[in-house]
Amino acid sequence: MNQQAQTKNAQSQPTPTNRESLTIEARISRLESIVGQIGEAVLTTTETIERFAERVDALAVQVQHQGHQIQQQGYQIFALSDAVQTLAEAQNGSIEELEELTKTLQRLAATLEPNVH
């Protein structure tokens, strides 16, 4: 064999140092791949959390809006019950006035009765 062929043969066959170098390079490549996958997972998780936070914020706004509506309805119910109470008091006053009127009409009828006979 000539010297050139021997050099080519020596370069193509891995020596223990070349094997260690290839093993380290393979490990580094694998670690880089793992770090890349972890980075992608972190980005995806961050995006998911951001979307989740937006949804939670939207729900919080809805709950706050509904809270205001419930508060307004509470005020309306209070006003309505106050109006019903006022109406009931007015009706009681009207009933009392009708009773007075009835008594007056009965007295008037009683005084007119002897004259009719």
C-alpha cells in the first residue's frame, strides 16, 4: 500500500479519540435538541397561559357586568316594593274614606227614612 492509501484508511477508521469526539458531538447535538424542545414547550405553555389569562379577564368583566345588573335589579326591586307599600297605604286610606262615606250615607238614609213613610 502506498502512503496516501494508508493515510486515507487511517482517517476513515475512527480511532478511540475520534470515537470519543463523535460521542461528545452526538451528546451535544442531542442536548441541543432537548433544549430546543424545552424552549418550544415553554413558548407553547406561555402562549396557552396568556390565552387562558385573557379568557379569565373576559369572564371577570362579564361577572362584574352581571354584578352591576344584579345590583340595579336589587334597586329596582326595592323601588317596586316601596311603590307597592305606598299603594297599599293609599288603598287603606281609600278604604277608610269609603267606610266613612258609607257611615255618612247610612246616617243620611236613616234620617230620610222617617220622612219617606
